[in-house]
Amino acid sequence: MQRSSDLAILFQRDGTMIYVSPSIGGVSGLQPEVLLGSSGWDFVHPADLADVKDAVAHHLAPNQPVTGEWRVITAAGWRWFEMTLTDMTDDPDVGGIVGNFRDVTDRRQALEALRTMAERFRRVFDESPVGKMIVDTDLRVVEANHSLTEGLGYPAAELQGISIDRLVHAAEADEQRARWAALFAGEIDRFRVHLRYRRGDGTEVVARLSASALHDETGAALTGICEVEDVTEQVRADEELERRALTDPLTRLPNRALLHDRLSQALARLSREEAVVAVLFLDVDRFKLVNDTLGHEAGDELLVAIAERLSETVRATDTVARFGGDEFVVVAEDVTDASMVLALGQRLIEAVAAPLEVAGHVMNPSLSIGVALTCESTANPTMLMREADLAMYRAKDAGGGRCLLEEAADGPP
């Protein structure tokens, strides 16, 4: 009996214990002499007692052991034990029911903790106001919560098994797959990216995708977990703030800050291409007279009309910016020579000079334009603007309505 298990009890069908292995003291903290003659039922948890008695009364038979997990009182309190009950009452050397016991409390607690965690994850997943989904390693949706199905406008059944490539804009599918591949390969722990998602009705939303992966003990990817949060309004608000910071509120043209950035980029590209960058500094002749005689609203109306005509005349690759007041600047790249720029200046003068009605008055606006050129990537943007400004004043001093060239400094000041 003592060799059959590290913890064994022999008892009669009424529960009376007639043998207890010496090892029970180390396991339960209870000494064998205290237990002998007592009813084993007194040590079983009340919630489990009926189940144990039923197993003994109805399921126990010779050569048909019964195994279960029940709670038993010990010196340390209630503990879970895996019990195997074997009917050996007909064996003259035993004459009772043998119970082999193994303490499985730690295992039960670990499983309960896992169940609790799983339930908590399920609640967080299902009830989260943020869209969540689980995908397999083939990037097919395994499960999606209510917030995601509602946000994307798809029924849950329709999302089940769908490739997430179908949910994002076609132009961004490759980028998404590359990021997931790196995540599943263990090259990155997580990633966050903005993607354009297609709703069920065909409309697009900008969503922030945050993704992580679960791996097994060998490092192989099991599944991916991600959040999909609609940030369309936030992105639009950010874009509007950026637009306001970089554009002139009256004409909607780039302002000085954006002009400087565009010019710096154009100069940087000169190191890679054989070309010339031209800056044309434009000033509206006699603009003060319009403000003084017709009012500032009329002046603003004139500036908006001129801005439109300038934008319609230049190439798509050129930048037209409002420098301030009645001054505009054009940055032209890929210019071959001065004659090309002067021809552009003349087209701008002619486009603006076409008859225009402002505040009930027909006028023919006139421009004075100064031009500066450089073919050096080290040219200083501020110096280049200054040279074009000086050339513009020479054109104005010469009577206006003309375009003049000023040699620009090719290096930094």
C-alpha cells in the first residue's frame, strides 16, 4: 500500500478511513493517527461531497477506477486533489477502496488564472470602443469586435475569414503586408501606421492600425492582434492646421515658410541634376492706389484674382507663393537658360494685364518682375530672393510692366 502512491488512503464504503500512508503528514499537515477511524467525508469540501459519494456509490466497480478532482481540507486550508478511487474490497489483502491522491492546487490555480485572463481579454475585446480584430498568419480575419464591424460597416459574418488586404486602399496593401511579415518573423515587436480603410459602403476612412503578434515557445507566429481606430477627423484637423500654417489665408497660395522650404528643396536637387533654378519676384504696380481709392476689400479682391492668373500660367512643377502685401514669388525648376525665364516672366505680365473688373471698375493690372538664377546647389535661398527683389525694383524704377534679370550669387553669403 505504501509503495502504490506517495499519498494513499484505504477506506470503507461508508467513508471510514482504515489506512493512511505516512506521507500524508507532509502533504496535508495532518498526522495519520488523527485520521484513522474518522470519516473521509468529513474532510471533503461540502460543495464536492455529493459528487464524491455519487462516484463511490454508482460509478465505482472492480477494475473500473474513478478519477476526479475535489477539494480536501488540510492544515493549510482547502486544497485541490486529483483522486483515483479503486474498488479493492474483494481483495483479501486490501479489503477496501483505495484512494490515491495528488495535490493539483497549483495547477488548478494556474488554469483558473488563465481562464480569468481569457475572460478579461474577451470582455475587453468585445466591449472596447476601439475596433479590434484577430488575424491569422495568412492575414485573414479570425475575429472582429462590434466596434470594428460598426466602424467599417461590415456585418461580423462578412468579415470572418476575409483578407485584410480587401479592407485597405489598394495602394497601401503591399506596405501593410510588409509590416505584418516583419512582425510575424519577429523582426519587430509591434507596429503602428496610418492606413486608408474602405468601409462597406465604399467610403474611405483613415485609421490608425496598432498591431502585435503572439508566438509559441519556438518563436513561430500564432496569430496577430490589432486595433483599428478611426482617426479621419483628427487627420483632417491636422492637415487643416498644417495648411493654415503654410498657406496665405487670402490667396490660398504657399506663404513665406512654405516658399522657403520649396526653394531649399529645389536647390538641393541641383546637386543631382544639371539644371537651373529661377526665382521671379513679382510686385503689383500702383497697388497702393487701388487700396486708397477703392478700399482694402477691393485690393484683396485684386490680389486673389492675380493669384489665380499666376497659378494658371506657370507649369505644374513651379511654385507660386504670396510673399506679403502685393508681392508674389515664383520658383521655377528645370530651367535651361535666362531666355526661358524671361519668357515666363513676360507670360505672367500678359496674363495679369488682361482686363479685370474689381469693385465695379475695369482695370488692367501691371507687374514688375525681377529674376535671379543659379545653377549651384550651395546657393543661399535668402540671397537668391534678395537678388530677385533687387531686380524687381530695377524693373519698377524703369516704369514697371516689365521683367528684368539680376545675376545671382551662386554661393552662400
